[in-house]
Amino acid sequence: MLFELENSTLKITADEHGGELKSVTSKKDGTEYLWNSDPTWWKYSAPVLFPIVGKLVNGKYRAEGKEFDLPGHGFARTSDFECVREDNNEIVFRLNWSDNHIIYAGPIGRR
């Protein structure tokens, strides 16, 4: 679902899918400040990259002797977020836990 906010200067559009900012447009001259999500080249505009930025070797990592899969740039950009607040000044999305989001989150520095 798309959400919109605007003031006298800008109009923005955000999508629950990926919690992604889809458009930032100048109301003065119509200039679009984000990539247009043309799937021919790249289907995203401003994705949330979580819990990693980049890709892992073979899309896998190991922690405490177990192997885990994690897609490039993590799972947030392809997940559905929930809009928890929307008013004239802000839109707040939350990414809820899912069994699809299983990653290792052990203590920092533990090997």
C-alpha cells in the first residue's frame, strides 16, 4: 500500500512493501529526486537494506557452527512492513518478526 505526505515544497510517496521511499518530488518544478524504479535497470528506488548491505559468498554465513541463508542486502527490502503511524507530518513503518527473518543475532565478539 502506498502512503503520501506533502507540504508546500515536496510531495513524497512511501510503500509498505520494503518500507521503501518511492518518490520525492518538488512541487515547484516537478523534479523527481529518486530513481524511478524502472525494472529494466533496477526495480527499487530507495530500499531499506537490513541486516546487511552487499552480498555474502554463496548467500550464506556461519554462526556457532550453523549455516544460514541471507539474500543480498538482507531481507527488509522484500518484506512487507506495517504502517504504525500516519499523520500530516510523518509515516512510520515497522518490520514485524517473521520466521522468514531468521538470522543469527548472538553476542558481539563471540566466536
